[in-house]
Amino acid sequence: MAQIIKPKRTTSSGNVPDTSDLSTGEIAVNLADKKLYVRDTSTNILELTTRTVSALDDTTITSVSNGQVLKYHAGSSKWTNQADSEGEAAGTAVAMAIALG
């Protein structure tokens, strides 16, 4: 028979677990906000469902404006926003970065 795993969960918007709610490695989900949390080994509560590019660990986003693209820089191991050197007429550039911890 299959095992059912039920993480700690809430349906109340804005609820975020704290260290007294979760043990190391334990997960929790906020169904109203569609956010997933985990407690790491340093007693931090981490949100695993980042919804903005600028919140990702491997991006440095500043002074956002229309027509910019994301470019990767191997020296810093980061994506940065900058003007599109080919211009908007050349097409639309899309970069997606997924950070898995």
C-alpha cells in the first residue's frame, strides 16, 4: 500500500512557519499563498517557491527598464540585467534561471 505524506500546512494567507514549527529538513506549505517552506540545518526557514527573478540566489537585478535582457557572467556566476545590444527589433530574448538548493 502507498504511503501518504502530509506536510504541515495552512490555508490562511500570510502564515509563515518559524523554527518552533519545523524540525530540520521538515517542510510546510501555505495553500492560500502557494508557498513551500523548509527548515535548513542552520535553523533558518527558507521559502522554496521564489516568484521573482531578483529573489533568486544567482541573479543581480538593478535599475529595471523596458527592453532589457538577462546575461550570464561566468566570473560572478550570476545573471544580470542589461540593455539588449541587438535591440528589440531583433526579437525577444528570454532567460529563465531555476535555482535548486
